[in-house]
Amino acid sequence: MSELRKDPVGDRWVIIASERSRRPNARVPAAMPDSTEPCPFCTGHERETPPEILAYRADSTAPNRPGWTVRVVPNKYPALAVGEGWPNRHDEPGDFMAGIGAHEVVIESPQHDVSMANLSVSQVADVLRAYRERMIVLQEEPHWQSVVIYKNEGSSAGATLEHVHSQILALPMVPRAIADEWRALKAHDEGYRRCLYCDIIKKERERQDRVVAESDAFVVLCPFASRFPYETWIMPKRHSPFFQSLGDNELRQLASALLQILKRLAAVADAPVNYVLHSGPLRKAKSERYHWHLETMPRISKIAGFELASGYYINTVTPEEAARALRQVEI
Amino acid sequence: MSELRKDPVGDRWVIIASERSRRPNARVPAAMPDSTEPCPFCTGHERETPPEILAYRADSTAPNRPGWTVRVVPNKYPALAVGEGWPNRHDEPGDFMAGIGAHEVVIESPQHDVSMANLSVSQVADVLRAYRERMIVLQEEPHWQSVVIYKNEGSSAGATLEHVHSQILALPMVPRAIADEWRALKAHDEGYRRCLYCDIIKKERERQDRVVAESDAFVVLCPFASRFPYETWIMPKRHSPFFQSLGDNELRQLASALLQILKRLAAVADAPVNYVLHSGPLRKAKSERYHWHLETMPRISKIAGFELASGYYINTVTPEEAARALRQVEI
């Protein structure tokens, strides 16, 4: 069982998960393993993963057998898990707790595709539908304070398996990044009775210089203080704190916007990529002040000493230039 | 000239420094460039860097000529610089300011050594002496709020040049990581009239299970909530807010402790490495509550979606196990 430890000085939790060091390729290799070999995420190899939690599959196909389009399984090397026990510690300098939580893997294609940018829009929509369905289930568990969904695509972005997938983590605390946003949004709402992200969306749509694309329900933009070259955020125009309250029509539009931005990023940056879904804290009073969105970060530059020393970032491409380059890609 | 932008929601500054994208190897390559070629940091190539700010060199040798042991030069592609002007922006969603600051490179050896672990203890002491000397000069400039010193060694740790070096950044704000620590130390001092880091050092010396090494002036330990496998901190036993107030005897002991831990890390982890010097904010009232130290982070695992999503870390090696492995290395 893993352990959660809080630094006594920095306001920072760490998941100490020794079992994850047993993952294949946990010591990130220079290149990914040979992709011609079938992997445990490929169709026909369902028995090599823990039993599925959720799958979208053809009628009359059995669980943990071929016939699926998207499959959600428990992470075999979980950072957090449901379990008994309490860390056997006493008189420690910082807070700690048992590493309880849920850690799931969303296998995004039955084939050994390596990039989400190459999936069809209906396949991406199924992935997002799986996110929504799992979040609705996970939010019922009163221990979880937050659900974080993220993708690591490519070795430098932290992937240890090549087959296209993303991860869902249910956490017993609200991560700092989300709590920071939530506090700023709450303060703005108390001051102005408006959502700060709604205000930003309005302003960015007027300016246009950082807007990459737009549909009925979404604006895709390079944020004013982008941390990474070509960082882009997909922002829903409708104020809504929770990703899981997304309607079916919005979900299809999001799939289309996400696929489009991944294609644009592949054309401009051709780099490993992370995306993270920012959705509201599950239990915080006034969570309705939150405004969910999806942040995509190509990993062209490294997170180095300066970022670790300061918590700040150095970005070598202005968001205005990034938006211009991304807009010009012919899709 | 670069620009500083603050995210309107997250409490986070970003340095937008387009000129840095012109660095050689800025798009981090899979491997470092051929190391048999002499590089601009090698002795004999002094004219390929901007003129030196400081050098420790043999008597009767001229500036920007061979004969030095350690050399400090302005960064050719600075993230921040002294300059005129103000970003030509208006009606932006977040705060911004001109990217003023200082960005210097410490060339740690006249030879093309690639790892600080292979330098002599007197060479490492000269590097630390250069840090101290530059910090004493930089703190005189009233615009700088903080000086951050860090090393990126190896491509995955963010280095774009192989020749052993580190970097000094003077910043017009206190980085969040330092401000967080300072606030926690101040609160503890107000509550208990003691330094929290002094308390931690005392407790860790009693426990011993996370202590790697100890000398008269320093304790080397794996912190309770280590973010990275084999992360180690060198903590001065004497409470002092500022690295630059280090005495000559302490400086020699620090050089010895740093060299020893780099050798231990090379033996156990053999990974790219970052270290960062945490020194007190220059202008904050009550900076005396800070307790300077040096944090060393081997980069075995990647900073991936979870870390970007949450601001928290997953670490696969317990600090107790890390300390045990590091202690066992024969030096």
C-alpha cells in the first residue's frame, strides 16, 4: 500500500508508491519498447490486465474479451488504491496518511495506436464518455475529494507504455493546482459576481490573438501566461464546474475540438504531450464557482532546475505566436 | 527583451523568453551533441562567451583568456536581463512586467568535464565561492527580490550544453517555492519561537533513518516527503537565512558534502541531476526566519500529467530506503 506524505514546510503532498517502481520501463528509457510486439493493452490480450471496470463493446461480446472500443481497467501498479491499514509511523516531521484512492487506466483503442491524434472523432468521443461515466461513479465515494484525469503520450511526457491510453486518479485531497484556481475563482466571484474564466473567455474572444479555434460550445486558446510552448486550453463557453455534467452534444464537440488541437500540435510541435482535465473539487462548498477545462501541454522543453527551484516556468514561444502558428495549420 | 506574465487564476509567474529558443539544442535532443568537439565553455574558447563577470584565475593571466579554474559569464540567451522598455500590452487578463533580472552561467571547470561528481573538492569549493561572491554583489541591486542558483546536469534534467556548469538567476519577485517555505517557517517561529528546519534537523539526527551523512556543519538527509527517488537535502546545522553568509570553513565542508552526495547518487541512481540552492528572500522583512539549504534531485522518473495536473508528486522509492542505499555506497 502506498503512503501520502506532506512536506512539513512546503505545502505539498507526495505519493510514496514503491510498487510503481516495478512497472515495466519505470526507469524511463531513451526510446519506447519495440512497438511491433503486441502489448497488454492490445485487443486479444485482455487477460494481461486486471479485469475491466468499464468497456464500450459490441453486443454479445463478453467482458475481458475482444470486441471493445474503449476499456477502463485498474492500474496494475497503482499510485493510490483502496485498502486497509495505516502507515506504521510515529513522531514524523510532516503529515501523512494511507495512500487511499483509485487509479484507473483508460485504454483508448483496441489497436496499438500510439497517438490519440490518429484516432477517429467517434473513438475520442468514446474516451471522453468513459471519463464522464467513471467520474460520475467515483464522485459517489465520499472519501474522494477530487478526480484528476490526464494523459502522458510519449516517453518524455512520462508514458511507460506506448499504446494510446490515459489515467484517472481519485484523490483523498484537492490537488494544490485545482485548489489554487478554485480560490482565485471564488475571490473573483465574491468581488464581482462573475466567473473569472468566463470573463477571460469573453476577453479572449474579443481580442482573437490567442484564440486557436472556436465552436458553438468551446473556445480553444493559448493562455496569457502559457507555461509551455504551444500550451492550449479547451474552455467550455457554458459556465460549469464539473466535466461530468457535460451533455452529449457538448461531449461530441469536445471530442472534435480535442482531436483538432492534437492534430494542430502534431503539425506544429511534433512533441510528446500531456493533457490534464481540470474539474471542480467534489466536496468543497461553493464548488459551483469552478469552471472546468482541459489543458494540453506539448513537452518541447524540459522541466529543469529553474522550474524546480521556483515553481515558475520559462517559455520560449509567446502565446500570441503559438496561437498564430496553430491557427495556420490546415486541418 | 523577455516578459514576465502572471496567470490570472493560478498564482504563477511565467518568463516568456522567445530569444532562448535560439539556443543550440533548445529543442532538447535525444542525446547530447558530440562531446569530443571543444565547446564554448572549454578553455581556449573564452571569446565564444560574453565577457566574464568573475573568474578565479592564475596571477598574471588576462581576463577572457586561459588560466582560470571557475568562470562566471552572462547567459548568452538570458531568460531575464537588465534592459529598458516595457511590454507593449494593454487590457490583458493577467499581470505582466518587463523581464528584468540577471542570468549568469557558472562554468565549473576549464576542461570539458560532464559531471560535477568528477571534479576535485577544491574545484567544487571554488564553484561555491563563485556563488557566494555573485550573490553578495547581486543582493546590492534593490530590484532583485531573490537569487536562485541551480544546476541542470544531463539532457533529461534540462541541460542544453554538456560542459559542467550551473546558472544564477536574480529575480524581481520571490519565487513561489521559496515564498511558501518562508511563510511556513515564519508561522512556526511565531508559534514556537523556533526554526522549523532546525527542529527537523534535530529530529532527523535523532532518528537517523533518513540521514545519509553528517559533518560538523552539515547534515545530508532524504527529506520526509521526497518528491523524487533519492532526493537529498544538504542542511546547514547553524541556522542562517542566507547562503551568502557562509563562512570559509563551512564552504569547504559544503563542497565536501556536495561532492560526496553527487558520488553517492552516481553510484546508486546514475541519472541526470538537478540541484537548487534555496536561500532567503533578499528584501522580505523577517527573512531571518528562513534557513538556507541545497536540494539535489536525480531525475529518474519523469514529471508527467499527474504532477502537472496536481502540483504534487509520485515517488517510487521511500526516503528511508533511499537513505539506506545512499549510506551504503563506499566513498
